[in-house]
Amino acid sequence: MRILPVLLMGVLLPSHVFAAPENNQEKSVVPAAEYVATHDMVATTSAERIEHDIRKLAGFGTRHTLSDTKSETRGIGAARRWIEEEFKTISKGCKQELEVVTVSDIVRPDFRIPEDTEIVNVVAIQRGVTDPDRVVIMSGDIDSRISDVMNFTDDSPGANDNASGMAGTMEAARVMCQHEFAGTVVYAGLSGEEQGLFGGKILAEYAIENGWKVKAILNNDMIGNIEGVDGVIDNSTARVFSEGTLVDETAEEARYRRFRGGEVDSASRNLARYVDKMADLFIPNLDVMMIYRLDRFGRGGHHRPFNDFRIPGVRIMETHENYNRQHQDLRVEDGIEYGDVVEGVDFDYAAKLTSLNIATLANLAAAPPFPSNVKVEGAVQPDTTLSWDQAIGDEAANLAGYKVYWRLTDQSQWQWSKFVGNVDNYTLKGVVIDNYLFGVASVSKDGAESAVVFPGYSGSFGE
């Protein structure tokens, strides 16, 4: 019997949503509905601990990249050594020990670097138990600045920009190291952001040299301000910025994308959709605004160097910025207070955005290997077939199977999905390829999913 499309609340739903067509599906265990450990991690995220760390970082006076590196109480050297020791202290109480390292390089004179300068990142690594080469990263920035980007002597507390992101990264390490994950989680404090995004470039190169298969970087840059310069006070939304087409897309790849789509389905953009989904599932009273742009208009952040190497990355931050509180000398003019001080940070909001990161990292790390070599076929046919390389071996020990996703081409979020089992292809009956966009995610036995992988060059999360 033919099952006709059904009109529900004004939306024409494909017939397969209600039908159960025959497919090449093996019998497999249906995964849990969600990764339930996420709720515990979100609940244990502490605004008080984040406040302590923000106050400590702001208390170093300045953390400018060119500031004092010898003092034990002032400057970027003191700040990064404290972060390193704090990561080591955190590790002592972990279910799974953290490996704490510094990743550094010398940056030669540049536009904002007047002389040879060592850029030092502080990194804590929580190794995965079954798939340790697969990596997800959360980062915050160590350095700060005031009005003159070259002023490395005057006070620059950088409480929101970006002690908030750095404190959130440290809190994520405290919470998540009480759990084990299939993949590796990296908590990174990056330096040199204000002088040219140098810390991100150095860590991205280190990741590649060490064989890390980085599936995502969540760059947290300003996650603590709720009072916008536009007069809006808002603690219930956050922005996620993501790049569309690859910056180094070849002519061949551009032609492929032109005829098959993918302008809004890069790996970074599907990572942004994933962050939005985590907010909907696990973070009460938080709505994510997906911004289809690399960063704020004409500006950049520490996810960009990773994107340059085709590593998926997004920027997570507050919705309403206050420009009186960022990149400003500490002063009062015409009754207006300028400067990035602790009093401008809402610690509960910073904790909320930190918990969003934790939910995202935990689910990505707990997921099985991401689908690779995803393809879609169905031109001039009534059905659409998706195929992918089926994960095998110890890395796939937690794999329950795969879920196919699809949506109308003008929709920002995935609308329909179907768990299809532990197979390497699936045919959606009655779904015409011309009218939808498609993707595939892997699902663990305990309900954690990978991000959705769009077919072809633009959607790949790397092999």
C-alpha cells in the first residue's frame, strides 16, 4: 500500500517518517535515548569556582603577551605558571589523570610583535580510553590588552576578555576528568591571541605533528558579560560563530560544492548545529544563536588558525557585548566607567556557557568514531541512498550504529533523523535528493552521538 505524504501543522512531511520501508539494516542494539551522564556534569559546574579563577587571573595586573615573564605575581609568565599548576592540582583529584604540558614557539617580529617573543600555551590532556587519537579541544585565552595593543605595562585585568573563557576551560577540566571518554579531551590555555592568534596556530601545528585527529575546537572568548552596550541585559542566550566554505577550497572542491551543495554544511557549521542541539537537550534556559560567519564582523578569534588547517572549530561567546569593557584603558569619562574588570562579569552566566561546552565536549568525546567517506546518491531517482565507511576494531568498541539526518534546504537545523543500525549504507525511500540536505552521525551504545557529517569535501571532519 502506498503511504501518502502527511500534512502536519502546515508542514509537508515525507512519507517515510511514518512508513517503515524495507532496507539493508542489520539487527543491532538500539542505543540509549541520550548520554545521561551529561546531566551530572552540567549540574556540577560551579559558578563559585569560575569566579575564583577569574579573580585570580585578573589579579595578575596584566597578562599582555609582551608583559613580564619572570615575576611570580604580575604578568603573563606568572599567569601561565599558575594555570599550569592549577591543572596539575586538578589532575590529582581526577578519575582519569590529566597530562599537563606547555606547547610553545618563538614568534619572530610581526605587526604586533616588536621582537622575538616566546608564545607559551598551557595544555591539559585527558586521554581517551578506546580511541585516544580522536581529539576534541576547549580553549580559552590567557593574554589580555587595553586600548593600545602594544601597551604591556599598564593594568589590563581582562576579566571577561578572556579570564572568563580561561576559567571556564579550567572548570571543564575539573568536571570532566571525573569521567572517562572514548576519545581524548584537551583543555587549552592559548597565548598571543590579541597580538595575532599565535597561540592557536602553534597548538594546531602541534596537534598535526603529534597525529591528533582533531574533530572540534570550541574557542571560548568572552563568556561572562550579560549587559550589552546596546542596553540589553540577557543571560539566556549565547552566540556560536562558524565558518562556511573552506578557506583553501580548491577549484575541484568548489565545483563539487556548486553542483551538490555544502555552502552551509561545513564541518564547522555542523559543529555549531551540534552545540545548539546540546543547549536544547541539556542546558536549561539557554538558547543558542548560530551566526553564519567566521567571527564578529571583520574580526577573528583563536578558532581561525584551526580552520586554516581544515580543523572544525567554532567560537562560543556572549550575545550582547559591552565595548566599554573590552580593550579599554581603566578610566572614567563623562560618568562612564571603562575597563574589563571583575565587576563586569556575571559568574552564573559564565558557568552556564561553560556547562554548554562541557555537554558538547562530553558527547563528542563519548561518541564512536565519526562517519568517514560519507556519500549521497539519488539523482533522477525517487529514493536517496547514503553510504559511509563502517568503523571497526577497538576504536569502535562503543559503536551501536549510525543515524541518518535530513532537512529542507532552507532550514538551519536538522529536522528528521532515523537510527539505521550498524551498517555502511541506507536508502531513504520516497525522499527525493533534490529537495533535502543529508548527513550521517555515529551513535554510541550509551546514547552519545557524533556531529552530523555532510557528504563530500565540505562536510568532512577529517579521516
